[in-house]
Amino acid sequence: MSNKFSLEQMTEEEIKHFEQPLAFYLQHEKMETLKNICKYYQMKGYSNKKKSEQIDLIVSHVFKDFTAADRMFENMSVENYNVLNHLLIADVFSSEENREVPAQHFLFVKDGYVFIPVDIKEYLRRYVVEKSQSQELSDGVKLLVSAVNLYGYFSLAHYRVLAERFMSSQQTEEQLAEELHGVATIKDGFVLNPLIEAAHFSGVGIESKRQYYIPDSWEDFQNYFAFEYHEESSGIEVLLQFLKPYIIDVNQQKDVRDTIIVMMKMIDNPANLTSILQDMIDQSVLRAFDVNQASVLMLNAYQTIRNWHLGGYKMTEMKQPEKRVINKRVEKKSKKRKKKNISRLKK
């Protein structure tokens, strides 16, 4: 494939699997951008170098150790983190995205797609494995990302409860909102998953209806740091087996799984579950089929994925009401009393 960074002659499949190293993308950036990257990562001696020399300096600095990765995550917003996280776990090197992403995150946006360099992907995968569960990432970052991934969207009032329980924080909702300003999307007193369009979200009257499930321990809560995480669920496995013949690209099976999990976390009304599948059909991810055929399977999966809206319990913990057994003899007596009452009213 040509080294020219143009998408005009590329198929969608070629775009998804466009594997190029960091140096390739840096070659297509302006000198000013390269200097800003060098400045952000506190490199020395870059100002008087030629473009090719600056690129060599950046590549050498990034891959020598995990210092650059530490710096990268230091000021990364939740929105950009989720874009990056999706690309790290997916079997592709680009995804559709119109958001502007700072160049120091080494994600490169072009013509409605965001690209991750192949060597950056490998580098950050190793970093996440070694560092994501350590104290290298602050507990505040872990709390926010896990909450976003667990609840889809949640109120600042609930976030205050989480911060107090897991971090012994005594901050007010206003202080937390100020702390999250520029890092997370906040609207109507709610923190939103980046996949939710803020323009279409209204938090009016929601909080009185939402009661959040909270994992028992900080360790359990931190499992949700991975946005696609869910507890073991045979329901999701059965659903995916059903959908497998309809997945157009066999390489997208993991993407389909992760999308279903994430979207289920953001849907309050089970009646809207099949809309997830219809959207995938409309986007040519799934072949057309009657989505109602999967409605029961979607609901079974939903009951283990969506677990924070029923009095703070998981759906699987909600007890089914016991069937009432009526004694026939009592039932007859009840009917006699009912007749007497009716006769009295007639009088």
C-alpha cells in the first residue's frame, strides 16, 4: 500500500486494518505539532532539529521505557481514554471517530477515523498489563473510569458516595464537579459515558428512579476499569452463539460482544434492547434478520450485565415472588362472606 496517508482509494476493511508505525503518522504532522509533542514529553534538544530528526527523537524517547505512557495517561480525558481503550482491545487499528484527539496521545484523526500506530498499540498493551492494576494510576482515575464503565451514566450525588466509600473523600458534589471539569462529560448533574451523546441526554427526574448497585470491595469495583468487563454470564455467551452466523466480518466478534455489553449498561428500559441489534444491522456489522428472534436471549444477557437499577441489587439477586397457594376450603368461605357483604349493600 502507498505511504501516502489518503483514505480515498481505501476500502473500509483496509482502513480498519491500516497498520503503520508511529513514525509514519508523525511524518504527516506539521513541525509545530512535533515540537508540541517534544515539549509535552519534556524532551531536550528538539528545537533546532530537522523534521526527520525530531521524529527519530520522539520515537526513541517513547519506546525506551514506560515514562512516556505514564505522561500520556496523566492528563487524558475519560472520552479519549475510552477511544484508546477500544482500539487497544479490538483487532483493528482504526475506528470511526469525529472527536479531536491531542497529538500527544499518539492517536491520529483523519477523515472521520481515528488511527492508532501498530507499535504504539503493542507498547500500550504491555503498559496496561504491567501498570493498570498498580498504584501508578491514581485511585481517583480508577474510581472515575470504573464508575463510567459500570453505570453508563451516574449522578454526582452517587459519585460522592463512591468517593467517600472507596477513597474516604469528604468532597461535596460541587467540588467533585470542579475536579472533573475538562476530564469527563457532565450534564444535568450526571457524569456520562463518552458513548452517550450529551446533546440528547436529559437528567431531569432520573435520579429519583435510579438506585445503584455498588460492588462489595474496591477490588471488585476496579474490575470495571476495563470498559467491556462483566461478571461471568452464560446469557451473553448464548446470545453471541446465536448472533455468530449474522456477523459480517468474523474478525469483529469481539467488537460485537463489547458493543453489546457497553450498550446494555446504558439502557434502562429492557424494551429497547433489540435496538442495539438493529443499529448493528443498519451499520452493516450484522446481516439483516428479525431482531425479535433474539429478544429473549437479549433479556437473559441483560439481567447479568445491567445490575444496578433495582434497589441497589443485581438483577440475579432479586428474589422471585413466592407463588401463593390458596386453600380450597378457605376460598369457599371467602365466597360466602362476599355474598353476605353484597346482600347487606343491597339492603
